[in-house]
Amino acid sequence: MNLKNSCPNNERVTTALLLAAGTGSRLYPLTQNAPKCLTIFNGVSILERMTSSLNLHGFKRLVVVTGYLENHIRDFLGNQVGDMKIDYVFSPLYETTNNIYSLWMARKVINEPFLLLESDLVFDVSLMGAMLYPNRMAVAKMKPWMNGTSVTINQSQQVKAFLADNADSFGETKYKTVNIYSISLDSWYGISKRLDEHISAGKVNGYYETVFAEMIVDGSLIFKAVSFDDKPWYEIDTIVDLAKAEKLFMPDNYTTTKTVTLSHPNFINNESDQGFNLLQPAKTEKLNVTKQL
């Protein structure tokens, strides 16, 4: 069944879902006494950077799926951060499950369009501006330091296929998944049903990208590609990643963005080597930011 209400959707996303249940074992010993999202990055925790960005972009609700040392996250965030209400979902099987299970755990508490994020990401605050409307997916051209799931994109700027790490794209340009998705309510209903099937079959230690990949193939899910190439971002899985990300965001290498986009973004053309364009934010209404991120 094809998705009826796919990419054209003007309903502004004001809810975010953060998956933060994992043990962060690859960041040990930094995660010995705190979850990964509370790792300090250039003097500020990853979680504080993320919630600051969400607040600046007008989000009103944040749902956090917790697991490992969840009390640390609850103590840090409380029930409100700025104008953003905080809700929690505890995943008791966090030690033996993966992000597909964490996403499935949120199925009963979210009944609105939302932004899906992982808790090990740092990114320039302005990049969020193009992700504020549903059925969009953040991507970046593959670089030597990147690994994991990638995608290919068709001439309509839509995600064509998900590829496992090192899978052959048969000459098509590969784009890294940034692990930020905006999801419409119609899409979420379909995703939830597919998650139910996987979890019922005992596939609790997989990745939600498997579900997305299946749905892209059968036409029941559509994502518009949003390029994250113009500003820095990094996925922090290891101590080496942390050091590289901190260097990337150091003042000598990076000028902190002083504005954030709050209005519906216009898009400019950005030709790729395949002859089609990815969505990129153009100049829009801006709000001054006083807090250093």
C-alpha cells in the first residue's frame, strides 16, 4: 500500500523523540557512571546541546526513551526544559535489545508528528531548520570517517534504498544516515505496525533502519533527503570519535552559528554529482541566539 500523505505536509513538528537507552559501552570508561548522552563535549553535555537546539527551534515536547542509568537523565532534565515538556519511557530490556526496541517502546506515548534523534549526535544548531516538517531524513555524503547505514537517493530527492555498511551501491552515490528523521503521523502509524511485527517475531536486537528499509521498498514510507553537508555534525560512539568531534567544533576550526531558522524553510538548489538536488535551507527568518552551543 502506498503512503497517501507522504512528503507534502505542512504540519510543523513540535515533538521530539530521543533514544537514550543504550549502555554506551564503546565510550567506556566515560560511560561507567553516566549514560552516553551526558558525556561532556567541549564543556557541555551532548544532551544539553541537543535540548538547547530543540528549545531554540520551538519544540514543545521531548520524549526520552531511557534505560541504562536512567535516573541520571531524569535528574538532569526534570520535567521541563525551557518551554519543552519532558516525558519518559523506560526500556527495561536495554541491555539485551537495540534501537528497534527503543523505538517500539514509544509507540503508545506519541500520537503526533515527531522528530526522531539518537542521543550520541552533535550538530550545528542551524541544521535543524530543514527538519521541522514531516517525512524528511538527514543525510550527508559519505566521507572516510563515516561507517554504518547509508542510502541512495532518486531524481525526486527521495530516499531510494537503505544500504548496510559496505554494501555495493552499483555506482550510485551513497549518503550516510545522520540518524535524524522527521516523521508524519500517517508514517508513524505504518512504522508502529511494522515494528510490532518485528518485535513479535523476536527481532529485538536489530535496528529500526531495517523497518524503514522495508517500507521504502514497498512504498509505504517516503523520506525527502535533507543535506547536512554544509555545517558540521558528528556521531560519537567511541573516545576517538569524541576527540575528533571536539576538534571539528573547536573555535579555530568552526564558527558557532549565531542564528537559528524558525520559519518554514525555503530551499535552494545544491547540485550533486548525480545531477539532482538535495534539500538545503536557504536564508529565512532568523532568531538571535545568545547561548553558546
